[in-house]
Amino acid sequence: MSEHQAHEAHEEHTTHSQGFYLLIGAILLVLTATTVGAAFVNLGPFNPVVALLIATIKALLVVLFFMHVKGASEKLTGVVVLSGFFFLAILLALSLADYLTRSWR
Amino acid sequence: MQNSPAVDGQANLSVEHLEHVHNPALLHHFADAQQQKNAASLGMWLFLVTEIMFFGGMFCAYLIYRLAHFNAFAAGSQQLSIKLGAFNTAVLIISSVTVVLAVKAAEAGKRKLLVSYLVVTVLLGLTFLVVKGFEYREKFEKHHVPGSTFNFTDTFDDNGQKIPVNSKEAELFFSIYFVMTGMHALHMIIGCGLFTGLAILAWKGRYSPAYFTPIENGGLYWHLVDIIWIYLFPLLYLISRHS
């Protein structure tokens, strides 16, 4: 079956070209090498910040392009994804708001 | 999920044919195939959100204990192999690429290419698990597995300055290490089983450009497990290293 026919079978075509996926994969590998390299440089309190920033960029690339949240035909999917990370943020922020403010005891 | 008998027979129908007759993969309570696809994707994402919260609880525990026992966590983290961790990260990223290419092959109706990508994905997943196994073996040999034989005499190397740490606090680090990487490895094992099943069904011709939802949703699961590792790697292996 040719690609042309496959396209016609879908009203909405969500995948990207093979080259695009390979490019995203290459960027993810470069970011992995960057974060490993950064781990051996003493940045003081910024080591975890840099590591988590790079991890978040990698996670965003995977969610948006590999999991096709960007350009999804159903807008509700994006809302569900955001709500997941929103509740995770509540879990972490409120727990730390408690544990980090116990020093007065 | 969608394994109704009607689905089984549709694989060999051509696309032109599907446009004129009722699509056998389309369940009667959906208006059209696109709506059915969107519903399946939304349901999968709701499941993935529960997974994010499940691992989120463990990340939260890690964060709180790391802040409370910083030196011991740093000393424990310095015992992990960055080389093996980075190798496994690369393996998972490459497997995520083969997964999206599998979805693309399914969308284009290329059956053999789809099966190849699924098989390569499973092999990459198994590679990850084997490397993880070697890491675990090293932990057993060094008595870094929490329990009655746990023994931790290493110090926290704070840029050349050796700081002794409490062995009980280091045991806490390794407990969290084993629970988090163990749950992640369990998800990898489930993923490998899932993708083996998908590869067999794809080989039998179950999927067509009109219906490949299990490939797409299996892919979403695989990517999420990849994302969890993307966070586990820096948090467990990297952030206490330096010089």
C-alpha cells in the first residue's frame, strides 16, 4: 500500500517525517551527553538546576513530538496532559512547603 | 479493548474498500474512526496521568529524604556508574525513536517494517534490562542492597573533601534507588511483553492504516516509561557528582 493511499485513509494525519523523528532523537542524545558533561563541572547549587532543566527539555521533546501532543486532533488531550503535571506540581510544592519550613522546631 | 471479532477480519481490506463500506474496526457508538481514535488516545492519557502520580509520589519521597540527608544521598549517588546509566539513557532514547517509526510504519500500512521496528524496540528494552541487571549485581557484591547485610563505608567526596556519612542514611538512599529503578524496570518488563504481543499481532496482519490504535497507545506507554527514566537518570546518578 502506498503512502499516498494511507494519507487518504485519515482525516487528520498526526505523524511527522522519518527525518524529523531522527533529528529529535539526535537532539535527545546530544542533550544526554550535555547533562553528563555538566555533572562533572562544579556549578555549586546550580548542578541540580541544570540537570533538571535539561531533563525537562528532553521530556518536553518526547511529549510534544513522539507522543504527538503538539498537533493532536483532540485538544482535550493537551488539557489532560497539563492537568497531570499540574497535580504533580501541587504534590511536590505543598509537600516541600511543609518539610522545608519545619526548621523552627 | 478493541478485540471484538469484527476487528479480526479487517486487516486485509484495502483503503479504497474501507472508504465505501462500513469500517469493521469502528464500534457502533462512535460517529467515525477519528472520534474513536481520539477517545482511545484520551483514555490512554488518563491512565498515563495516574502513572505520573504513582511515580510522582516516589519522586516526592526522594526529594524530601535527599533534602533531609543530603551527604548520605550524595555519597550513595556517587557509588552509581554514570557510564552504565548514560548508556541505558541512550538505549531508551533510541528505543523511543524506533517506537515512533513503528507508529509511522503502521499508519503507512507497511507490515514488515512495523514488525521490524517493534522487534528492535523489544531488543533495546531487553538491552536496558540486562545492563540494569549488571548494575544490580554490582550493588549486591558491594553489600549496597538494603537489608541485614547492608554495609556502607564510603564517604561523600565533596570536591576532594571526604565527608563520612551515616550508614543508615545511605541505606535510605539505596532503598529509594531500588524501589524507583525497580518499579521502572517492572514497567520496562511489562512494556517488552506488550510490544512482543503487538509484534505478533502485527505479523498476523491485525493492524492496517484504518486501525492501529494499540500500536499508538502502546507507544504512548513506552514513551512515558522513557520520560520517567529521563528524570531518574540525573536525579539518582548525576546531580551529586562534580569534579
